[in-house]
Amino acid sequence: MAKIRSVEALDDAISTEVAWRKQELTTTLKVIQQSTGNARRANIRSGVVILYAHWEGWVKVVAQLYIRYVNTQRNSYEKLSDAFLGNALKTRMDAVAMAARPLTHNEFASFVRSGLAERASLSESLVRSESNLSSSVFFEILERLGLERNQLYSLRANMIDQELVHRRNTIAHGQHLELGLDEFQGLRTKTMELLELFTDQVRNAASTGDYLAQPANQA
């Protein structure tokens, strides 16, 4: 995967990622609006599944792009914020937990004693949606990235869990779900607002250096 060396490159990567998702969500809505009767009902069901897919995929990929950007900055462990230092240590601890050789354990002990000045290594795989991006999983991603839990996220936690995730699961498991056009449009609007807010937070965190123990604007 290509490295992301600047805030501008991160912005471009994010813009490219979200552009096709927005386009597909717009196309999905148009198809629903232009259909009637049984076709509309079927298209709405499909629309809910697509909307959830982009909710999960958008959050996951944008988060991973941010981690890739931070990783490319070549900062030492000691210069990272608590959230990103936690990410880096989790990667190392996972390797230790899986290793049977004492040498691996000893190397980790040495790192704990004197390795914080080394260049940090972050893993994008630490961002997991669990194939079911509920509000609790989303909040964990925010914490992993060191992002604020905006009040809007908390206010819409039930919407995420019941109106989006539960409905998607109901449809994916082959169960009947009746949903009107107005309900779908409302769900789409509210989900897009959350995604835009999350994306803005990532962009702002990168530009202000919030991934550092001492952000650039406080240096």
C-alpha cells in the first residue's frame, strides 16, 4: 500500500475513498425514488444493506488511512499521543502473546525499558469493525484514534444500533422488513451526517497533529 506522506495526500486519499461511496449512495436513492410498489420495497431493502455497507466501510477505511498517515510520519513511540502509543504497544503485545519463544518475550522487555525512542510501528489491522459496526464498536474506533466522542454520536447511538445495524441484519438474514421511502431517506441523511462528522474529525486531527503527545499547534 502506498505511503501517505503529507496532510494533503491524506486529504486526497480520503476524498477519493468517500467520492465513490457518495456516488453509489446517491445512485441507490435515485433508483428507490424512481421505482414504485413491490420494486420500491425491494429497492429500499437493498438500499438499507448498501447504506450499512458504506457506514462500515467508510469508517474503517478512513480510520486506516489516518493510521497509515501517522505511521508514515516516522515518529518515535515517545512522541505519540496515548491513543497511538496504545495502538503501537498493542501490536507488540499481540506478537508477544502469540510467541512461545522466550527470546520474543525478552525483546519486548528490552523495548519496555529503553525502546520508546525507536520509530513507532502502527498496524492498520487494529481498526476492526467486527463486521457489525454498532455504536459501541464505533466508539472503540474513536478511542483508538484519539478522537472526541461528539455529542451527536451519543445522541444517535440507538439509531446506529436499531435503525441501521439491526435493520441490515434483519434483511441480511432473510427476514421481512417493511420500510417507507421517507424512513429510508431520513436514515440515509442521519448516517451521512455521522460519516461526514467522523471524516472531518480525522482530517482535523491530522492537520493539527493530535496524534502526537504534544500536538503541533501546542509546540
